[in-house]
Amino acid sequence: MTDLSQFPITQRWPAQNPDILQLYSLNTPNGVKVSIMLEETGLAYEPHLVDINKSESWTPEFLSLNPNGKIPAIIDPDGPDGKPLGLAESGAILIYLADKTGQFLPAGNRRYETIQWLMWQMGHVGPYFGQVGFFHKFGGREWEDKRPLKRFAGESKRLLKMLDDRLAEHEWVMGGDYTIADISLLGWVRNLIGFYDAAHLVDYDELKNIHRWLDAGLARPAVERGLMIPARP
């Protein structure tokens, strides 16, 4: 049996089966990237719910794995050199799991183009959509000054148009291949128009190619499962 005692996070979230990958997450748009990927690849894993609403990601145990205090994070007891590997940042985890399993990340030039779209999601889509959520639905909605909301909604609209144009000529972001680029985006687009109730702010009804892509992605059984993992109380 693998010994994961070198990772303090396992003191707060003990591994029932330390021989399989450990996931520390919540089913937010960033968190579901990894749970969807794990479901798609078929890797055995054990999910642990980290309740960010109770600041559990800022506990010493979680910070020992990710000093940035953000979910998701993983421990793979079977890392590339045969030793356990702790890893944070959803984009890095997607690349790692794709390399580990040989799935959802093409080879050659297309590998780097896929990573380009993944970095686009990480650097632009996530931050801007998240700010729309804050200023439209959460604490920022009470702010009298609506300029921040207009700024973030306008940029989110631009990003969605860019994605819609891409999908006008491609079934998935990378053409016929469903990849980690799609996996990284599905939860964020779903949240923006659903949980954040911001479809009207970004003219979502006009983005027919995204409609088709999102429906196809959400219909995948692994996506349906991954969106609910880890299960909330």
C-alpha cells in the first residue's frame, strides 16, 4: 500500500485507498475540469470535497499542497518517476492526466495548439467569466458603479464570439477531436449562462455554434458525472 503521509493534506482528508489518485476539489468551473477528465479517461480516483465556502482551501493542510489556496489539486501515488506526485492548477493537471493516459491531447503541432486554447481559457475565459459572476450575481451586484460589470461582460462577450467563430468551422475546439481544450471550457460556459444567469449580458442567444458545442459536451456521460464530483452535502 502506498504511503502518502509525506503529504499533510492527507491528515485532514485521509485516503481510503492511497493506491489510486486522490482528488481535492469542489464542483466549480475549475474543479470540474479535473473530475470530468478523470471520468473521461477512466482512471481510478478518490474524490475529497474541499468546501471553499468554509475556507477549507485556506487550511494549513490544503496550503501544503497548493500554497495559492485554490482547488483543484491532486496527488497521484504513481507519478512519472514512480513516486507520488502532488499537483495543483487545473490546466497543469489536465496536461498531466492527458500525458499519463495518452488521451485528449493530440501529438505533434496539434499538441501545442491544444495547449494554446487551454491557456486561453486559463488566462482569459476563467478570470473574465468569474468577474461577471461576482459583479452580476454575488457581492459586486450591490455596487452602485456598474462600469466593472460592463467591462467584464463586454470582454466575456468578445471571448465567446471568438469561440463561436472557431466552432463555426470545427465540431470541437480542435476540429474532430474532443480534447482538454473542450474540457477546460465546458464548465465555464455552462456556469456563465446558467448559474451566473448572464446569458443576456453576452448576447448568448446569437452564438449558435456554442449552443451546439455545449449541448454535445454536456451530453457526454463522463461530463454528466464529472459535473457532480465531488458531491456536495
